[in-house]
Amino acid sequence: MKYIIVTGASRGIGRALSEKLMSTGHHLFCISREINHDLLSLAASKNIPMDYFAADLMHVSELDDLMKRMIRQIDGAVAESIYLINNAAVVQPVDIISRSDPNEIIAHMNINLLAPMVLTSSFMKHTAPFKADKRVMNISSGLSFNLKPMLSCYSTSKAGLETFVKSIAVEQSDVKIMGVRPGATDTRMYEESVITDEHADKIKLAGTGYAADRILTFLFERFEHGKVVKGW
């Protein structure tokens, strides 16, 4: 059995990942602020075990307990692999930093950077007794280095996430970790990020299904410990 945790599962790339992971032999743990009941219904119709947790990743102090609750449901006798996909992210505030609300800056960094760090730490700690293959996939962005006005928080959080991937690879190899930068994808978050870009309408966007396929190709077939790669 492959046990797979997906954050930000309710919409966008996270939803597409969850749908594509509904395969025989998979047990999904989905996390988002609100439960997507359509995903639960789809999993039930396919007889795929899915546990859905409504959680706001901004509250990072609660995430260790959340991870513990999920890992407790894993049957070590049948666990072939245990994977964590840190996909959840926000783009707000989209503004120059001097006009950005301090609370929005804090929430942004909690969700985009601190939550993946805490979840990864908890994942490693609570899965330590399992002999299964263990992997963490962090979803980054080309904006980690391709800097644009009014996106300083987003670029900083994603650059930090990529450094985290590389740092963990230096620390240990029991749990493999990797980062993927999907290309421009047709999501609400992308729309929010380009409101000030006069050339945005010329960019060809990939669908969320395509982005999910590319991410899962790296997760299952082309995983490279400590690497951050372009999705396409």
C-alpha cells in the first residue's frame, strides 16, 4: 500500500494531484482549510481509501499533532511507501513590501514555508518506525529566482523552501526529499500573482492535470534526493 499525504488538496494542482492518485493500492490523506466533498465522493465511487482533514496550515503549532493523527492510521504491515506532497501555498500579499499588511506577511510565511518545514519534520519523526520507502515532494515555483515586483513574499518563501530541500538532503537520507517548480499553470493563485503583469496574457498556461502528471512523474519515477527541478 502506498500512503500519500497531499496538502492544499481542495483546488488547483492539489485537487488534480488527489484525483490522479486515486488508484488501487493507494491510501490518500488530504488536507485543506475546507473539505472538498466532491473529492471524497469520487474516492468513494472508486473504492479508494481517503481520509480528509480540514486544517489551516497557518496554525503551524497544530501541525505536529495533525501529522501524528495521520501516521497513526498507517498499517505498517502493508505500507510499501509513505509520501508527503507539500503543495499548499498562497500568493497574497501581492504588493510592494512597504504596503503589505504585517499579518498577511506572517500568514504567508507560515503557510508557504514554515508549514512545509514543520510537516516535513513531523513526517520524518512519526514515520521513523516504518521500513517503507519515504519521500517528501515540495512544490516550488520559478518565482523563487525569477523575481517580479509585488511578489517579494512569494519569491522569498519559495526560495526558502528550495534551500530547505537542499539542506535536508545534506542532513540525512533515510527520508528522501525533492522540489519541483511547475511551469505557469491555470490556477486561481496564478491569476492573483499576475494582476500587475501586462504581458501575462501572452503566457501559455498548462492545465492543472498536466502539472499534476509532471509532478507525479518525478515523485514515482524520477525522484532525485536533494534536487530542485523544473516541472517542464
